[in-house]
Amino acid sequence: MPLILCEHCSIAVTLGQLPDNHKASCPRCGHVLTRAYPNIVDRMLIFSISALLCLAISTIFGFVEMSVQGQERQVSLLDTSSRLAQNNDWILAAISLLVLIVIPSIFAALLAYLSFSLKIGQAKNSTIRLLRAISFIGFWNMCEIYFLGILVSMVKIASLAHISFGIAFYSYAFFVLFLFAAYMHFDKYQLSQLIKKSISTQQNKVLPNDLA
């Protein structure tokens, strides 16, 4: 039976097959080790692709429109980085672009690629490394923090100007929700078991051809 290491107390726990909608907790500290989500691959694939589509839409249309004393100005999602670059704040411009677009898009794309590989049964040994890479990038994904910062800023600016949200604002909000939903189903133990099962199935298909 496979073993799983508790991330909190480092105890090795033997796990069997979990039924859907059940979880396994550490017997020492009570930390949740894994959850068996039903249709985990399908859900991850749908949520991650939906997140990518919403992110693409949010970069095309206007994000927010502000009106102050009759003067209107529309701001797009990429204006933050471009304005910083124009002011020669290249480091801040690069960081904002990474946090807003680059890291979240890579994160969502890797989740979609992983789930699609499992969906078609083409997982490989390198897919385990992909699993670790997604876990690492997920730690640095901060798009939801940025979006909360936008909401706080809008509340402060609302008393000074009339604010109307564009399509990109709602699209980015759905992007954050879809990406969170996709990552919520990212269970390393369950996915690693599916990867091993997929690799084993492929090897069993190849063996009869080799024997022939």
C-alpha cells in the first residue's frame, strides 16, 4: 500500500483507496493528508481552461472606467505595468506583469496540461515532475491577493470619483474563482496515483506488442 508523508509532523502514513468525497487525516496531528474528489481530472480541466479563457478576455477589454469632474479615463489590466515602465520603474513593472498575467497564466496552463494528459491517458514519468512544478508555482500565485487589493482601492477611490467596472474586471474576477477552483482539486497524492495508474496502463498495452 502507498505511503504519504504528513507535511506538518513528517509521519509516514499508509493509505488505501479512498471513496469519493472522503478525506484522510494524519493520526498524529490531524492534518488533512488527501481528499478524494469525484471526477477530479474533469473538474481540473474544465476549471483551468475556463480560467485561461477569462484571463484572455480580461486583457482585451477595459478593466475600470473612472470619471472625475467630467473627465473620463478607461484603465486596462495591462496599464499598471505599462505606466510603471513609462516612468522607468522597470522592476515594479516586471513584478506587476508577473503577478498579474505571467505566473497565473503559466499556472492555469500547467493545470490544464496535467489534467488533459491524465484525461487522454498519456501521463509519463516526467508528469510527476510537472506535479511538483505546479505545486511550487501555486505557492507564488498571488492573483487573488492582487484582486482583493483592487477592491480595497476601489472602495477608497469611490468617494473621489465615479467608478464603473468594465468587462475585463468581471472576467478577471471569474478567472480568480476558476483558478482557485482548479487548484482546490489539485491533490498531489490522488493525482500521483492517477499518473502511476496511467503509466502502468500504457506499459501493459506495449508489452503484448513487444512479445509479438
